[in-house]
Amino acid sequence: MNHINNFTKENQNTEQKAKEHMLQVLDQIKKGKVTMTPRFYFTLRFTALIAVSVLLFIFSSFFFSFLFFALQASGYYFLFGFGLKGFTTLIILFPWSLFLIQVLLLALIEWLLKGFSFGYKTPLAYLILGIVGISMLLGLVVYLTPLHDDFESEAKHNNLPVLGGLYDHVRRPSHDHGIYNGTVIAISTSSIMVKIDDAGDVATDTLVVMDSAALQLSKQVSLGQGVFIAGEIDHEKFIPYGIHITFTPATPTQRPEFGSSSEEFSAQPTY
């Protein structure tokens, strides 16, 4: 019985405190110290929250699906296996402008949520992880559709405003960052010659890998193989920090025989 009486008293005290708090609020309103927010304000804010949430999921799905598409189309996912330099290059090439829009939309969602009680009860970290997780799944589904292939085709014909620039060179690695797709056309003990696919803005369509790097690569590649190669210029020599074989011809081509191990190609290395 004592427990019941104590519980009853505590409940009565809680109700009394709630009534006192309500009276204090009403008194503050009468004195003009507190202003009541119109109902339409919450309706408008809730509508904006729904609209921005839909926009965020649509944009996030596009962002992640484009990220998957670009990594596959350009071969940039090979950079994950090229050590610290490869990862650093990948960070530099990341579409930060799209990421910034993603962050701004998340910040707007957070601000809109603060106008509702459930917004304070939901930890921000959980909210972000939930949105990112769902968006990645939706992005993967979109990536498996022909959407980006269609967008790329429309961009080539200048029929894709705003987004067209994203697809201009999506299948060509960044030559400015020393990344190339090509085919091995000659090998010696001192040099490896690679014919660059879609040379574009480089001075010549041939890349020459030289010295100790070539000696190491000669053990990995064969004539006629397609390669994804990343490196940098060092004293007018292209020194790779990573190479990945992208295809091997059905009928392997025999390596050419050079007169001496010191023979080098006359083509100049390009970057």
C-alpha cells in the first residue's frame, strides 16, 4: 500500500508541476513576452521538409549512381589498388561539387527538422547514416539501369543541359594527373611503349615508360595487352606507380627482339 500511495503522490506532484508550467506560459503570452507561431508556419515548414527530403533522395541516388558509373567507365576504381598515391589521386578527382550540393541538402534537412519535436529526438549521426545508406542502395539500383549510358549519349549530341558537362570525358582518365588507358605496342629491357587510347589533349599518342620501372613492368605485361597506367614525370621519364591489365588479346603477340639490352625508343615521354 505504501508503494501505491507514494506513486499516487508522485503522479499528483507531476500533474501539479505541469499545470503550474502551463499557467506560467499563458501568463508570459498575456504579457506579450511569448508569441505564438501560426499553424500555417508549421504546415509550410513540414511541406518544405517533405519536398527537400524527396529532392535529397533523388539527388543522392543520382550522385552515388554517377559515382559508380564514372569509376567503372574511366577505370578509376583501379586506383584503389595503387597504394597511397593512387588513393590520393582518387581524392583529387572526386566530384566535390556534387558532394557539396549533397552536404547543403543535408544541412537544410537538419535545419527544417529542428522545427519539430521529433527532430530533436533523432540523433544527427543516425539520420545521416540512414539517408546515405538508403541513397547508396538506390544509387546502385540506378547504376544497374541504362540511365547514365543514355545521359552520356545525349550529352555527346549536346542534348543534355546542366548535367552534360559531367559526361564529357567520363570514359577517358585524366591525362593531367598522369592517368592513361592504352595498349602495349613494344617492350625492351629499358623501355615499354604504350599507345594511348583517346590521346585527346596530349602531344603524341605514345607513352614511353623507362628505366627501372620498365624493368618491373616488363615482368607483368605482354605485347598487345591493354593497360590502365598511372604515374608521373621524373626528369623527362614517365615513372608509373601503378598498372592494371585491362584486357589480353585472344592470340598473344610475340615480343620483338632488340639488338641490345641498352636500346631505347626514340619517342619522347609525354604526360
